[in-house]
Amino acid sequence: NRDDNSTSDTRTENMFGCVVPGYPPQSGFQQIEQTKWILPFAVPLKTDKLTLFLTTQDIPQGHGFGVYMTKEGEGTEYIGFLTAEKPSDIFTLPPNCVNNENPRALCLGLSLEPIDNLKNLEEGEGQKQFNYLSKKVDLCRKIGEDLQNFASSFAQTDPNSGAVLLPGDVFQKWMQRLEAKLSKDKGFLD
């Protein structure tokens, strides 16, 4: 016979399941507070994806579970959420959590939170992703413009066909110049 507390503890520990490709399924989440659960990883993670799912639809109205990844000494990072309407998802892990040398330092966390809070976190993450991609696009544009300017200084036009001709080693020369500029001025492409 179980008392009410042990039944409640068993129910909350088994509310979630986690699958990391190449590893056995995990369901041993530990409840650390009334609305928080963790799953420490006992083995190094060699993939940046995991699937997390709810094993119950018994979630308070207007709430969901925020999903977080923690690496000891580096803080906690929000990676997504689950709700009764979205009871499973595939999550991408932060790069610092893959191929970890100290596997016990990694921990997956879930926190029961109002859906409005989770939506705000999602919007913040979306903005961070947008900013990251915008910076990458800007960097690519700057590199492309630098290459175009450099290559055009070597360009010659074939009088017969009108085709633009470049020396065969123009890209190698450009790379050497780019590397030299970056070694002298780290902010060259900023």
C-alpha cells in the first residue's frame, strides 16, 4: 500500500519521457520543487537533438512546461516548451552541451509555467535567432563584397566574347590577403 505522497511522487516523476538518439529512453525525472523537475545526464551527449514528451495531459489550464538545459558553471539556457496542445517536440541543444567531457555537469530541466511566460521566452529566443542569422547574412555580404572588389581589380574582358577573365590564382591571392587583413585587424569584417 502506498500513501498519497508516494503515489503523487511517482506520478510526477513519470510525467515526462526523453529520447536522445543512440541512448536508451529516459523517464527518471526528479522533482526538485513543486513545479520543477530535472534529468541529469549520466553519459556524454554526442548529438545536438533530443525528443521530450509528456506522458500525461493532466496540466493546469493555461500552463505548460518550459524546457531548459544547464551546464555546470555556464548557467541555464531556455530551449523550448511543451503543453497539452504540444505534448512532444524535438529540441536542439546549445552547442556547449554536446560531446561534454563532464557528463554529470549536464542537466535537462522542466518548469511548470504560465503559457504567457513561455510565449515571451519563445519570442525572445526567436529574436535572438533572427539577430544571429542577420549577423551571419551581413558577414557573408561583407565577405562577398570584399571578394568581388578584389577580383574585379584583376578582371580583364575578352575582346571577342565580352567574357570577364580572371587569373586562376585570384581566389588564392584573395584568401591570403583576407587572412593577412584579419590577423592585423580583428574587426576588419565588423
